[in-house]
Amino acid sequence: MIDLYTAATPNGKKVSIMLEELGAAYKVHALNLSELEHKEPWFLEINPNGKIPAIVDNDDGTAVFESGAILIYLADKFGNFLPPLGDSRRTTCIQWLMFQMSAVGPMQGQLNVFLKYAPEKIPYAIKRYTEETKRLYSILDGRLSEVEYLAKEYSIADIATWPWINAYDWAELDLGAFPNLTRWHAEVGERPAVIRGNGIPSSPKEEETEEERIKRIQKLLS
């Protein structure tokens, strides 16, 4: 049994999608970020950085934080969605996983901050992160013009990247400008496990307006 500590964010959804794809037994612990549950001492024992997602594997008590590390851990544990050590395909897969971890997620995340949440609109910052995120999307689009999935076969690279691309509209990006990425986004989004995992945890904020959502996240960032 896996304990999953998460919230309804792109990084959190990576792990719930992975667990659904694996058919793993797991229990969801949805943390209320607005109430700073992720900063409480008990959770800092699991992740000293105080961020979601994190897991505890009750088979042996192993705790893992950082979404990419969790995906690698689960892939190796269950033997799926990541080739084994010694297989050159593993390097390709981890390469595209790290592209999401170090580039797509951070840049799109900063775009969201300056576009939606910053108390002062800074045109330079908005333009900078918009153009950089679009550049990264173009790299993904180029890759997906050659292969069906990022590592050729469906893998943790796709599982990590999809939740961020799925949030393109909140970042006010035109996904249609990237036809291969659009095809991939739709195809991955039709997978039953992705549909299930994308809804975990269910968000109690579904009825909030855009203004209410912005104010809630501004409070979290302050």
C-alpha cells in the first residue's frame, strides 16, 4: 500500500496518474495547501522541503518526495513505464522526464505567477516567461513530430509532462499552435488511467470563480 500526499496541482496529478496506470493500491491524503498543512511538522518528516507530492511505501517504510523521483521509484518498483538499467531507452526516457522537471514545469509555473498571481503586473516578466514556455512547447512539438510519445513508448516522461500541458489554458497559451503536441495531449488525455488520475484528489474548489482562485493562490504564495 502506498500513502500519497498530494493536492490538485499538475505535480500532484503526475503521481496519481502513475498510480492509476500501475493499478497500484494506494491511499490518498489530500493536503489543504491554503491551510499550510504541507508545512506542518509531521509532513516535514516526510518531505523536509514542505512540498507535495510525496509518498510513503508501506512495504518497507520508504518515503519519497519530488515528483520525478517518485515516478522513477514507482516505475522501478512495479517494472513499468521506464526501461530497466542497462537499456538505452531508459536514458531517453529520463532525459525527457528531466526536461519537464527542469524546464517545462518551472517556466510555466513562473508564467502563472507573473500572469495571474503577482500583486504587480510586470510586462517584462510576463513576456519573458510566455516566450520561454512557448519555446519549450515548440521543442516538445518537434519531438512529437517524430515519435508518438516522448520516449517513443508511453512512459513516465509523458505522465510527468501531460498535467502541465493540460494546464495550458490557465497560462493563456495557444495549444493549437503546436499541432503535434495537441495530438499527443488529446491521445494521452483519453487514457482511462489519466482520466481517473487527473481527478485525484477531487478539488473542493471546482465552483470558485477565477478571481477567487487567484486570491486563494496569492494567499498561498505570500
